[in-house]
Amino acid sequence: MITAAREAVDLLIQAAGSWQFDDVLNGLRDREWMALRFLARANRFSRTPSALAQFVGTTRATASQTVKRLEDRGYLQRRSSDEDKRSVILDVTHRGEKILASDPITQLVHAIAALELGANNFRDFLRQILEQLDARRARHHADNCRKCIFLTEASGGASRKQSSYTCRFFRANVGESEIDLLCFNFERRESGAPST
């Protein structure tokens, strides 16, 4: 069992070559790709310099330098938050979305999608591993709202076919299209616990 686990870690380290590299691919460094990926998948509450720094695992100053380089290339733009004008939201531009089409991890995404055990099972296994690592380090990771304790769902009644969602952490409405995006304030709901 331990031998298979060590082999799996060796394979994960080798797979990391698709997202960690020393060179520049398509004009971007690995941290810049990571930042652009995160911001493209993050919800409006997590597209901030602070959340980006935490996700990438760097200082806020280093994250700001990364943002500046991405802005200079036209891949990101800053705007004031609608909720708090002092806060900055980072949006991926059309040009940024275009460069993401040549993301170096695309081959890895396709390989996972083609797994015999299924991409959903693989994702769930990795999520379990990450949660164990986070618990040991007393930290948390970004994940989607659907599994978060702060997401609540209120049915619209007979006249409304759509459900409405609220984030209790931010005390804000969350659209259907946002609940599968990444949030850095994510806290896992206990399995089987319904949203209230």
C-alpha cells in the first residue's frame, strides 16, 4: 500500500511538469499561467490580489508583480469592486481568455477526462488528499461554492423554476453560473449536510 502511494506521488511530481516549469511557454511563466487560470475560474469574491497571492502561495507583493505583467500584456484588467470601492477586482480580458486556449495544462486536462476511473472520481480522490493535507497544516484551499458551508439555496416556489443562492460569508446573492467557480473563502460542508 505504501509502495503504491509513493509511486503515485512520484507520478504526480512528474505530471507537475505540465504546470511547473523554468522556461516561458507561450510568453508566460508558470506562475503567470497559474494566476491567469485561477482568475479565469474564480468567483467575483476571489478575483482579488490577496486571494491570488494565497492561491499561488506567494506574497502579495509578488502576486502584484505577476498581475502587473499580465495587465501589461493585456490579459487582465483591474476594476473597483461594486461592493467596496476600495477593493480591486481582477478580470480576465478577451485576450486573456484567448491565450488560455493554449494553456500548457490542456493536455493534462484531456488525459484526466479520458481516465477509465472517471474524471469525477479522480477529482474526488484528489480533493480528499488535499483536505487531509490542509487539516494537517491547519489551512484551507479554494474550491467551488456548491460544496461550501456558506452557500444556501432557497427554492423560488411554484412560480419560479430557478433556485436562488446566497453566500452567507459575503452576505450576497450568488448566481447559478457562479456556484461552480472557485472561491478562496471556501469551507467544506460536512458530507450529507444540507444547505440551509
